[in-house]
Amino acid sequence: MRCASSIRAGVLCAFTCVLTCVSAAQDPLPTQSAPIRTDVPLVLIPAAVVDRKDRPIDGLSADDFTVTEDGVPQKIRMDTSDTVQTPVSMVVAIQSNQIAAPALARIRRVGSMIQPLIAGDRGRTAVITFDAEVKVLQGFTADSTKIRDAFTGVKPHSEQHATLIDAVAEGVKMLAARPENSRRIMLIISESRDRGSKMKLAQAVELAQRAGVIIYPLTYSAQGSTWISKPEDAAAQGDTNLLGLLTEPARLASTNDADFFAAATGGRHLSFLTLNALEKVVSRAGEEIHSQYLLSFAPATNGNPGFHRVEVTVPSQRDAVIRARPGYWPK
């Protein structure tokens, strides 16, 4: 009896110690998690930093960046994990009207590149097409074969319309339902201008900005016009007065839709004409997405429900080219 009593006492003592240790280990967690559970969501800023030769600049820390919101410096944090490990949710939107027929012969052949080079092993990709209507060919999947088959199955339709803006709105709607911890990417393979959308450009841009979607247009000229840029050329984005354009419909109507989507979301506009050039721009988009620095900050509550301008700089790298979202809309 005395032995059994000692055993029970020992077990009780050990159990009490375990509870004490677990309680002590759990006490610090609310303090560590407090920034994530704040009523004001963090503003996430994926930032691509490259040199003048378009080579990624590696090895930067949070201290190397300066981020301002409406001109006010912010205290930022940087995801310390490899950005390749951060899951990507991506929608690929492909123009599929009759005008796109010559380009579709090349586009169908790059479907197998999308998952490994851009979405990655942990990413999920959906494929939609647009002509007069927007259609979902493939829901979100990590199956590279299904994505390749969706590309192969794109057929040109007789419509002249190509509702690029409506397609962006649909893609953003799909991405907005994806987990918030994923990077939301939209890849557009089309002409650079809209043909007949119901939604206005400014509306679609705001939807994308509110959902934190980064847009990468890969465009071509159906007529092979001489204005086609080289694959390595990015749209000039730094001087784009986004706030001015959003409030001036006349100027907005004359802008290049692909340029504007890229500049307004922190993406990049690349162009192609040949199959080789298309393969290069797909690879380049993937390289940039997976070399981004993931910055974030908790915005101040100032009651302004409008667009908040954000600027990202790297003072130690004066010649660096930085692509990041130019602002956000408070939730």
C-alpha cells in the first residue's frame, strides 16, 4: 500500500510539473501573437529589388528598406523565411477571341511552365479565358498536368470582344477567396488593351488593390506592330501618377490597360512576339515573384477611408529598381 501510494504521489507530482511547464511556455504566446490579432490588418508589401541589369539584389534586411505611408515612415518587418516557401495563389487569364488566334498557337505550348516556374510546389493555379465572356477552364490546382491541359484546350472564338478588365475583376474575385497568407498573383496573357468590358478600369484596379493582388501582364500585338517591346523591357512605372489617373476619367481612358494594371498593383508588364520570347517572359516573371522581399507594417488609424500612398526605397542601393504596390485601401 505504501509503495502504491508513493507511485501515485510521484505521478501526481510529475503531472503537476508538466502542467506548470506547459502553462509557463504558453504564457508568452499572446504577447508574440498580438500584432497579428490587431483590429487593423497588416499591410503586406511584396517588393522586387533588381539592379539596372535586371538582376535580383539579394541579402537585404528590413533595416535596408524605408517604407512610407502618405509620406510618414513606417516600422516594418520582413518575412525571414525563404519567399519560395510562401505559397502562391495565381490566376492565369488568357485572351481567347478570334484576334488572339495567331498568339494562341504559342501560348498553348507554355502551359507546362506555369506551375513549376511561377506557382511552385506549394502554389495553386487557376486558368480562365476571356473573349466576350469570362470562362473558368480550370479551378485552383497544384496539378501541372491539369494546368497544361487547360492551356492546350484554349480555342479562339469568333467574338471580336476581349473583356480584359472584366477578366481581371473575375480573377481578383477568385483570388480574394484564397488564404490571406498566400501571395495573390494574376498573370494576364493578352493584348494590352480592353475590348468591350462592362467594368471600368478604375473599378477593377481598386478591386485588385483591395485584395492585394499583383498583376503581371504578358502582352503581344496581334498585328505584330513595331511598338512591341523587348522581353526584358518593363513598363515605365515609377512616374505614373496613379492617384491623378484614378480621378481623371478622360486621361484614364487613354492609358495602356496592361501598363496601368502592372503599375497600380506592383507587378510588371512584359511583352513578347515569338514563342522563345514568351518562354523568356514567363521565366522572368517567375524569377521576380520568387525573389521578392515580403515586407509588412501596421498602418496608423487616421480615419482616412481613401487610398493610402506607399513608397518603398532602399537608400543603400541608389541604382536599384524597386517594384512594389503603390498603396492600399483600408479595410
